[in-house]
Amino acid sequence: MLAAVERYRKGDVSTGAAAEWAGIPKTLLLMKLGDHGIDTFDMAAEELQRDLDDARRFLQHRCRGDAE
């Protein structure tokens, strides 16, 4: 499994491919990557901010009962 973690860290394989190569479920591989301090969340700050803004707008409309 450590070889799969290292291949993912280097960018050689996706999480799905690394999990398959290691013979474990993808969810377990994601946890193991976190245990090794390897970030699996790759999103630009601007993209994250847009998603947060969209979520806030959605929740505000929902709390007020607005229909879209």
C-alpha cells in the first residue's frame, strides 16, 4: 500500500488507480493518504470561495422559503 500512496503523491496515478493497485477500497486509500499528510483536496482558493458563496446564497434562499 505504501507504494500506491507514493505513486499518488508523485502524481503518477489517480486515487482510484492507486486504490485498485493497492487492492483496497478508494475510501480507505483516501483515509490512508490523510494519515500520511497527503492532501487529496485540490481546489483553487477562488473556486472554493465561489462554491462557498453559492452555498450561502442557496441556504439564505432556502431559509427564507424562496423558490427558484
